[in-house]
Amino acid sequence: MIEVRYHMKRHELSATGHAGFAEEGQGDIVCSAVTALMLTAAEFARHNGDAEIREEKGDIYVRCLCLPRWDAPVSLVFNAIAAGLLRVAQAHPDNVKFERYA
């Protein structure tokens, strides 16, 4: 199972684990969806603030440290990415757990 955590005020997303939707090496579409969204968050953070990014197999952590004047646009993008992650979790509740923190 993939565990996704979103800390809204900290502009922080993390995903840990594997979905187990498909057999290893068979192209797990759930893992792919979560990975694509998390990498989008990482690239956004890398280009729009001081990014803290950690990537290891089955684990990615992204935090965008921004100036206060950029808080609203960064929140907008991270909320959109988190909404996509939530939809994946809702579609595949046996494979993805989503937690949101204020």
C-alpha cells in the first residue's frame, strides 16, 4: 500500500510504499499515477522555491519552502496535486491511503 501524506500549510507531500495493484514488473498503473503526481510536485518545488526533495525507491518527499508572497500560488498548485492524489486513493482504496493535515 502507498501511504500519501499532505501537510497543507507546510507545502509538504510524501508518498511511501508500493501499491501492489499489479505483479512486480507488470507496470503498476496505481504506482505510476502516484509517482507522476509526486514528481510533478517535486519539479514545481524545484523551480518555484527552495525545495526539499528526497527520492528513494518506493519513497518520495517534497516540500516547497517559499517566501510569504508566494504562499497562495504554491498552495494552489500543491492543493491541485493533492486533489489528484486523493482521487487515485478514492479509486484504489486497497492500494493507496491518503491523509491530509492542516
